[in-house]
Amino acid sequence: MQQQRSTLPIAVITAHGNAEAAIRALKAGAFDFVSKPVDLQKLRNLVNDALRLGIEPESRSTNDGDAEPAHQRPLITGSSSSIKSLREQIQRVARSQAPVFINGESGSGKELAARMIHQCSARRDGPFVAVNCGAIPAELMESELFGHVKGSFTGADRDKAGLFEVASGGTLFLDEVADLPLHMQVKLLRVIQEKSLRRVGSQEESATNVRILSASHRNLAQEVEGGRFRQDLYYRINVIELAVPGLRERRDDIPELAMDIMQRLASEHDCAVPRLSESALTALQDHHFPGNVRELENILQRAFTLSDGRLIQAAHLELNNPAATTDSGSGGPGGTVTANQETAQLTQTRFDPGFRLEDYLESIERNTIEAALSQTRWNKTAAAQKLGLSFRSLRYRMKKLGLD
């Protein structure tokens, strides 16, 4: 059927269903997998999703005449072979209901990939709900994901819908899923398998209608081997895996990405789009970018502020700063910067018109925190130890600098 009618959604319905059979069917290209006895509402949802998927983009009317429909516009900028391949993979997996695990370094664009899957899928008219699993306190996680009923615990003064219910009919994106505590991994596995959930404090179960996408910068297979992630949940959420390349793997995309970011910044500040000099572009393409696209955005935002608004020079990028030396391994013992080196670097600082010490110090703080986070693969606890800060202090600074 896939060879003859590759666009036809195929659902598998069986009385002998188990997790292994479901994973095999989904990996083979099935649109969805349902075990008997079939819940009628779940079957309605499945058929509705399949029918929406069957409407080809060409047949969907638009108000812009020949303009490209919004759901077809790529969210991931770039023309490199790796990005073209990623977009093609996204188009394919979007036609399925199978869970997708998106792997990639921090700042590489995993959430954009998830949003593009949602945008290209039959669920594009439904909500896209993104949640950072590492940002929710462990004691509130069950309530946030599954909801609670009034009086179920102290402070529960009303019924509350969880994120699974908020995302009903759409897509739920679990970012940094490796940060889920083990007890929540068990509950999540059950919801994915049964396609139903129970609010905290409730005795009744309700059907769920969401597609699960998840992501992490960690290697989930290694997390499973280390006993920090359940193997059965790993197989459930990793039916299809997408790898998002780091920025250093697609340096040819940097000019296009930079222009896209500059246009966005100019629009936000209602001004003309500044131009990047050849030296600035060369400096960007030679940079290592441990923070990937997120770091590129931060660098250009700082340069946008420091420049005259017309032309951005390499000096405005401030890529050769004290924070960069800590990451290079040069300087004093352990890769630290000596007082003499700091003095030499500061004497070379360009005090262009509009220079503000507060912005300059903030950029140093941001780059230093990003370097520590990159070295620890965005493990905030380890990064805080490297920086000599408490975990709470690091989170406060990250929030202040827009890194959280």
C-alpha cells in the first residue's frame, strides 16, 4: 500500500496489541495503532485526523491567491543539505501520529522542528503546547501535566485542566524529557499507552487526543543505560528519531540565519535592517557556536545595540571577549583568564558612540554563563558549580538575561 498509495493513511486495529507490535507498525509507516476493544471516541478522533491529513495542501483555499499557505512555510531557516534533509524528514513524519523524539544540542532549534511537524500535520488547526520538563518543580509536575480536581491537595481551590487536556486535538511537545523524575516517567508511559489520563484527586479517567513530540540535548540511550530513564518509555517516545544538526555543522546557513534575525530585530525596533560587513560574516562563520542558533541570536542582538544601526562590523560582535578565553583552554591554569590578559583585552575594547558599560558587562555575563552551560551540556546544577553560584542564583541570572 505504501508503494502504490504512499499518501494514504493506514491505521492498524488489532485484538493482539502490545507495545512492541505498536512500535513495529508505526516504524513501518502506520498512521496510528489501536487495540481492541476500540473506544468509539478514539476511533472518531483517528478517522477525523486521517481525513484532515487526506486534504492535499494544493486543494486548501487561501486568501493570498498564489501565496504559500502558512502551514507549508518552513520554520527552520537554511539551505544547507543537512537542513534540506531535515525538512524532508519532517514532511514525512508529519503524516503519521507516531511519537517523535528530536535530538540535538541546546539552542539548535529542536522546538522549531517540533512546531514544523505540528504545522505540517493533520493537527495543524489544533493547539501546539510546549512544556520544558526541567522547569517544572517535581511536586507540581503531575498536576501540571494531567490536571487536578478541587480539594485534591492544599491550595487546589478549583478544578484545573492539565497540559494534556489543553493540547487536546493538537500536539504536546515535551522539551528536555530526560529531566522527568522516574515516578513521572511511569505515569507518562501509562497515559501514552492507554491514551487516557486521570486528574490528580479524581477517580475517573478521560480519553486523550494528543500527539506526543519530545526532545532532549542528552543521549537518551545513555540515560537508559545509567538507569536514569525508563527503557519502556524510551521505546514509546522514540518510535521515530529526528536529529537536528548543530550550527557548526551547517556554517553555510549562517548568512541566511543572520539576515533573518536582523530583519526580525529591525521589525521589533521599527527601523531599517542593518547590514553585516564581510569581516563580520567571516567572523561569524569562523566562530565555534557552542550555543548554536540561540547564541547567534544573542550575539546579533548585542551587535544590533552597539552598532550605529546601519552597518555591523566584526568588532560589534565582540566574539573575542574574556568569556571566550575561558572556553578555549588558553590563559592561566585550567583555562582561566589571568589579570594581565584581562587588562590587555579591556584596553583593546572599542568605545564606539552609544557604548554603555551596563550592556557590555551584561554581554560578558551572558557569554560566561552560556560557556559554562555549553561545557556542562546545559546541566544547570553543574554549571552553577563551575561558576561558583547557587542553583537559585544561576536561574535568576538566566531569567534576567533571557537564557531560561
